[in-house]
Amino acid sequence: MPMYQVKPVSGSHIKTDLPTCMYALPNVHALQNGEVQPAVKALEARQDEIMRKLYELKAAVEGLAKTVTTPDADLDLTVSSSLSSQSPTSTAFRGITDLDTLLGKDLGALRDIVINANPAQPPLTLLVLHSVLCQRYRVLSSVHVHSSASSVPPQLLSCLGPRHPDSYARQMFQLGFTLIWKDVPKLQMKFSVQNMCPVEGEANVARFLFKLLSPYPSDPAVATLVDSWVDTAFFQLAEGSAKERATVLRALNSALGRSPWLAGPEFSLADIACYCCVLQSASALSAPTNVERWIKACENLGHFGPAKLHLK
């Protein structure tokens, strides 16, 4: 029982409206007609630009992380990189290649082909194939110098072309081509550490790169003929004795008397390899008639400029 009882002073039907905020202020960022002030628009545009650059930086870091995890890829000095727009090559390579089929699905990181080469033995064939690849794909090309290479000629430092201002935006490119001048006994190529073992030898790397341009001939006899000429170029023209080179020149002259190119009516890897090795071994000075005509036909294609430039 309560001590005392007080009668209510108001009825229970009265409603009280409680405020949802302490106080309200007008929007100081809007003009009288409701438009956003120019300063706010500029701030939003700046924020969008910062976010875009952060995205590009993230893509670049992911690409560098892929390269750093590659053994022996000591990238201590970046010299050049180039962007080449996609355009048809002057040589009609037969067949269409799919990078996803050949190199695996593109998961966001740039598919980078890393090549270690000795500056004492410049890989002329790879420079020619790089030039053709740049006409087919958007290629991010870069040259680096490993600490084991004591001296590298200036022309080799810029052998893949000038640096492009958008080289930091790796997501703009379809393929990476990284050349590292390094003191190695034999040329090496590394693409995927997880799924692919290193490829050694200029001939084998040239076969890999050429397949990015055009499939090997479906005819086994023609494919064997191409491989035979490639091996002959590197093992006899480039590394053989004077007697072996003379024998190869006679074989070249005989083959070119029957067809315009070494593997028949179509330009192939056999022509690229043999041309570069003929020039590198100085065999062009004593070339027979058919070989001279073939050399001029190769030069007319326009792909062999890098090879001739580095022989001067």
C-alpha cells in the first residue's frame, strides 16, 4: 500500500514528438538551384584520378611480383620498354594463334616472357621475332642488365626500342618481353615457374616465340623440314667450321633453287633462323646466287632491321 497517491495532471492520450537530430543546418555545398559547387566537383574528380592510379599501381606491383618470383631474374637496371599497337604483319603468317591457349588463361597479371642472354652472343633471331611480335600484339618490352654482366654495348641496351610513357600501366599490354643481359653459358627463357620448366638454347626459344605468331605446319614432313633447317642454322652455320658453313651454303642454294623459301612457298622460322645465322657468321659475303636473292627477299620484308643494326 503506497504512502500517498497523486492524481494525474494530464490525460494519457497526449503524444509527444521527439526530434530525430539535435539540430539541422542548410547544405553549404549546394548552390541555390541545387547544383554542386565547382570546388566539390574538382575534389571528386581528383579522388577518381587517385583511385585510377592506385589501380594501375596495384596491377604493376602484381606484375613485378610475378617477375621477382622467377629464379635468376635479377632486374637491377631497367633500360627501355615499348608499346606497339596491334597491326597486321607485312608477312602473311598462316593460321591464327590464341594466347590463352598457348600461354594459359590471363588471370590479371601480365604474361611475361623472361629471357637471359649473354651480351657476347646477341640472339639476333629473338630480336627479329620480337619485332614481328610487336606488330601482332601489344607487347611491353624491357631490357635489364644483370650484375654478372660486366659491360654491355649501348646498342644492346636499347635493342627492343624506346621507353613508352605508359609502360607503368601493365594492364594495357597483352604480352611482356623481358630481356636480361647476363653472363650465362647458354640462352635461357623462363615463362611460368609453376607450369613450365626453363627453355635453353636460342633455337628452342625461337620455336616457342614463333608459335605465338603462327602454328607449326600441319604436314609432318614440312614441320620436320623447318626443324631441320633451324638446327642446321644454329649448330653448323653459327657454331660450325668454315667447311661446315660452306656445305650449308651449298645446301641452301640448292633448296632455294626449287622454292622461294626454305620450307616451300611460305615464309617460316627456317628462313628467320638461317638468315640471322648467315649474317652472324659473315657467310653472306660468299653466298651463291640463289642465297643472295633469298637474302634480299628477306630484307624486303622489313623484319630483319634489328638483326642488321646490331651487326654494324
